[in-house]
Amino acid sequence: MSDLSDIRREYTQGGLRRADLPANPMSLFELWLTQAKEAKLTDPTAMCVATVDENGQPFQRIVLLKKFDDNGFVFFTNLESRKATHLSQNKRINLLFPWHSLERQVAVTGIAEPLSMVEVAKYFMSRPKESQIAAWVSKQSSKISARQALEGKFAEMKAKFAQGDVPLPKFWGGYLVKADSIEFWQGGEHRLHDRFLYTKDDHATWQIDRLAP
């Protein structure tokens, strides 16, 4: 077994203080995401999405955030995918934004609610045509014999939709993640990281607590 115990570094880019926190966590999230984009991080909107199957087995995958506001976080997917199957049985979800270069993380817990067909169609039609076609080609998470089968199906569907718009597949949709907690993590020297947890109380007001690192 490889020994990785000596791999470490100091986190020195700055701290996070209670006085700097806005009442609404989405304001801080917007600021941090803007700074991640300005820092030209690779895929700043990439987030790890965790769901749980019927046996309690967690699964994680990287998905791109496509929209956010005070209502929550939005992503799109095949409704026959593993993650969608899990969410049909258990709506609890966790999102993690790993902005390592900025020594930051944001973790979100909440409930994933399906988007309306109007919202899904609006986004689908904004995608590049090749991405629209790819949505028709891939039965996400299913087993396939070889990559050639996938490429052959793509060529077939590309020819089929060569003229005109690509219709929205019935099996394609999206989710709004309504957060009940959002944690902001900022690396600190000597492993004294700054962690602040926003949680909603019974009156839908955000409460803020500092967590030990």
C-alpha cells in the first residue's frame, strides 16, 4: 500500500470571518462563484452530486450547475439515469463545489425537485445541436457493448435531425435543489480552517454557525 501521509501543504490564501458573512448564503455563493470564474478555474460550475440508492449505497458524480438563485441550484440530466432513479425514491441530495485552487469548498444539502417541462424545454433548446442529439443517443448509466455502438447511434441521430430542430426527449429533464443547509469552507494556516454553516430554521430564516475545522 502506498504511504501518502507526508503529502500536505499549508492553506494561506486568506480567512473567512463572521463579520464578512451576508445574511443570505446565496449572496456569498454568487461572490465565490464569480471569483472562481475570474480566477479562470477549470469548470468552475462543476459540482459533485451525491445521491443514495434503495440499499443506502451513496453514489457521486460530477455535474455542471446551470442556474442558481434564492430558490436553489439547477442541473439537468437523463431522467432514466442512475441519479434520477435514486432521486425518484429519495429526494435528499448533496452538492459539493471543490474550488481547490482558491482553497475553498461549498457543500449543500437539500431536496431535489423536478423542473417543469417548460423550464426543461427552454434550456434544452439553448444547448448546441450536437449536445441535443447526444441526449437522444445515450441511455445514461446503462451498459453498452462498445464505444462504436454509441458513435454509430450518434451518426444515425445526427442524420435523422439534420433538418430542423431537435425535439426534447421525454426522458430528459432537470432538478431544482432547494437547500436546507450550505457550508462554506475556507482553508487556513496550521489546519485552522474557517467553516461556516447556514441552516434554515422553522421560519425559513438562515441561521449561521461556525464549525470547528
